[in-house]
Amino acid sequence: MATVIDGKAFALRLRDYIRLQVASLKSQRGIAPGLATVLVGTDPASEVYVRNKARQTTEAGMESFQHKLNADTSEAALLELIAKLNADSKVHGILVQLPLPRHIGTERVINAIDPTKDVDGFHVSNVGLLGSGQKAMLPCTPLGCIMMLREQLGSLRGKHAVVVGRSNIVGKPMAQLLLADDCTVTIAHRYTENLPDLCRQADLLVVAVGKAEMIQGDWIKRGATVIDVGINRIERAGEIRLVGDVDFQSTAAVADAITPVPGGVGPMTIACLLFNTLTAFCRIHGLPEPQDAGFALAEGIGVLREFRHAS
Ligand code: GUN
């Protein structure tokens, strides 16, 4: 039976570390990092995500500024709000919850965010910085995944990593981070031929496709490490349950380690949002960044070492 990677416990540790850093910044300098969230419309899942993000922000001792706009808000009005948040010295991180209503151009909005405050790492300049091995703001979900992989395995060098899913939010940046950690990386997607055979070649398998329990145990190489990014609501035996993109039981029987759903990647994503907000604050104020300071040393693990790759 595989080791179950406890993302919830890891996220708690990371949030504790952030809370202590924030408390020390407040007492030394009298200022706290601030995160602004922007939600357009009333999508119930988005409302839950934004509420959780805001709650954890204040629990970490940071300022939370929540902006809730009607679904018929114009793109121009949203861009005006972004410009105000960019100019607000109390705001160090800006998160626009996706998806946006169809009449709003997502790329125009994301690229209007000051890249230094882009705590989602979605701005085109952060995407380019990551792709060229420069210091970027890293997308929260892939950052959480790579932290768990590093903690579980130490070095990832030379491993064959298969990423199933090629979204801008998870698949593509995940592949970049794995490459920066010296993995050999394959990206699979809906048109990939013979996906089960490809997955069987993976030392590390990261799955972000949004299809409940698509990956089966007989697709897994013995001893592999499996990171399940999916969160799917299904009905089973008359009950609503949350399951991942990976069939947990059959995969756990073959893999060396696996993240559960819930309690794996999800909690790490929010912890990494707080981590990015702290990082943005430090960059804006010219202070040492969290990955250069305590956490890696305190934990005795290199989870926050830099992401750089030259060739
Ligand atoms: N919607 C789903 N995932 C995300 C995310 O990571 N960030 C934002 N802003 N919206 C999302």
C-alpha cells in the first residue's frame, strides 16, 4: 500500500511558517502583506474558493480585501478596479477568480495585473519568466505539487515525469517546474495516443484533467509517485463524494506514494497563495524572500529552493 502524502499537514506547516513571518514583519515594520480577491458573479464553487482564500489570509495575519462584483460588470469597470489595486500600497497580491463571465476578456484582465502582484502567476510576463528559467511568481497549484514531490522524493533529477493535462493553470507550468528540477517531462492531453502505456512509463505522474477517477491502477508503474490535482463531485451510493482524477484504491495498491482527494493538492494550493503574497510583499519592500530564508532550513528539506534551468 502506497504512502499517502498528507497535503493538509504540509499546508498547515507552511501556513504556520507564513504566520510567524507575517507576525515578525508586523512587529518590526508595522505593516502586513495584503491580498485582494476579485470575484465577478455568483458561481457557487468560486464563492466557496474565494471565501476559503480570504479566511486563510486573515488567519495568517494578512490583510484581506474582498471585491465582489455583479455578473454583468463590464470589462472596463473590472480593469478600472485592477488599476486601483495595482496602485494601492496596502495590496501586495491580486487574485481574480476564474472563470470570468464570457463577456470579459480573461487574458486582458490577467495581463492588466501588476506582474509583481500577480500571486496566481498567470500574467504573461510571469509565464515567460518561468519558461526562461528566471525568477517568476509561480502558479499556486503546480508550486504546491512540486513542494510535495520534493519533500517526498528529495531530488527529482532524471525522473520521467508524465503530466496529464495541458492547461495554463496547472499542466503547462507544472511541466516547466519539473523540467527546472531536471526531470524528463512528457505532457499528455486529450489527443495523446495510448495514454495508459505512457502513464506506465512515469516515475512521477501528475494528473489534472477534471475527469473523475480516469487513471486506473493498471496504468501505474510499480513504485511511482502520483499527484492527483483533480477535484470532482460524484454521486455514489446515494451520496455526493469528492474524488480525484485518479482511482485511489487501485492506484494506491501499485504506487509508492499518492496524494489523496480531498487533503492532498487542494490545501497546498491555498497555502501557496499565501506564500506568494508574502513573496510579493518581500519583493515590493526589498526584503529577503521566504524561499531564501527560514522555511527550507527550518524544515530540513529543500522544498523552496529556486527554480532555474539553463539547458
Ligand atoms: N479558478 C480555478 N483555479 C484557480 C486559480 O488557481 N486561480 C484563480 N484565480 N482562479 C481559479
